[in-house]
Amino acid sequence: MSRLVKLFTVTLLVVLFFACQKSDTVPNAGSEVKNTTRVNAETPAKPSPAPQPKITSSPKVDNAQLVDIGTINRQIVQDIRYATENNFTKRKLYPVARCLLRGEVALKLSQVQEDLQKQGLGLKVYDCYRPLSVQKLMWKIPAARPYVANPAKGSKHNRGAAVDITLVDSNGQELEMPTEFDNFTARAHRKYRGASAEAKKNRSLLEEAMKKGGFIPLSKEWWHFDAVGWQKYEILDVPLQSIP
């Protein structure tokens, strides 16, 4: 009887052992499936990115760098008088005809051009950045001294922050103004009232457009405008042909 009890006991233990082994493997298998499902749910496949549209933007410009206005806005007409003999000195003062301005100033001038184009008008520049050495040559002409800044202090032109400018029509023809460029008489003053009605209207139109664009008009020269903030730029004497 004791043998039967022992045999029964051993058999029972064996059955229980295998039963325990089976119960241990099933939960692990189920656990593995559950974990796999959770990982897949947390990391879904990423959709392919949609193609981005091409965006046209203005050229990137360094605000303090001297840049050629032609690289910013080709619609601005250039008639750089000091690169010719057609100026008050009767001498060619610039080796090349270029309108160079501080990047920030050039962008402002470009905006003025764009605004005027909506009215069928545009800008023509006579002078932009002027090396200090050229300022000294101008200062030697006595008749120009009331109008040319003393090179000891420098001018806004020497900083690349001033422009001499006029208006043109859609064909590039200059509009009537009270005087020609570099006329050193009272007729060139902004308050001069003796000009024709058409000239006064055009003078006011240019002044309003430039003031709106961030420029300050000079009282004695209807063509001269200084950029707001010109004081932050240093005086330069870099030759025009040396600037990229």
C-alpha cells in the first residue's frame, strides 16, 4: 500500500511539474505578442514628406556692405555724372560708373522704385557712394563749397548712405524739375516757388516717394536724399573699382 502511495505521489508530482512548465511558457508568448503590438502602435510608419513649393525671395544683402544697385533692382536708371565730364567740375572724377550703397539703403531705394512703377514712373540716380578722396577734390572748387560737405567731417555720400536722384517716365525720360542736376543756385532749393507748376509737382512727387521709403530730403538740393540712420555708417575712401 505504501508503494502505491509513493507511486501515486511521484506520478502526481510529475504531472504537476509539466503543468507548471506549460503555464510558464504561455504567458511569456502572450506577453511577447502584446509587447510587439504596443511597439507597432507607438511607432507608425512615417508618410513621405510632401514636396515643398519653391519660394522666390529677395537677394540676401548685408545691411552694412556696399552693394551695386544694379544687383538689387535693374529697373533703376543710372546716369553717374562724376564718371563723365558732364558735371559741375567738368572733370571725370570716377574711373567707373557705379551706384554703390549700403545694403540697407539699396533695399530701401529699390522699394521706392517698385512703388513708383505702379504709377508708371521710376528713378534715375546721378550719384551714390562717393570716396572721401573725391570729396576732397570737390572741396577745392570755391563755388561748390556752400553745397559740398567739408571732407574734414565727411558727407553722407562718403558713408554710402545718400543718393542724388530724379524721376523718369516709363520710357526712362527725365521729368521736368526746377533745375538741372548740380545747379548751385536758389532755384534748386526745395522752397523755391518760381518754378513751373509741372516742375513743382514733380519735385513734390519725388520728395513724397523718397520720404515714404525712409529718406530725408536736403533743403538746398531737390535731388539729394539721405537715408534714415546714416549716422551708423563710417566714412569710407575705398575706390569704386575695388568694391566687388
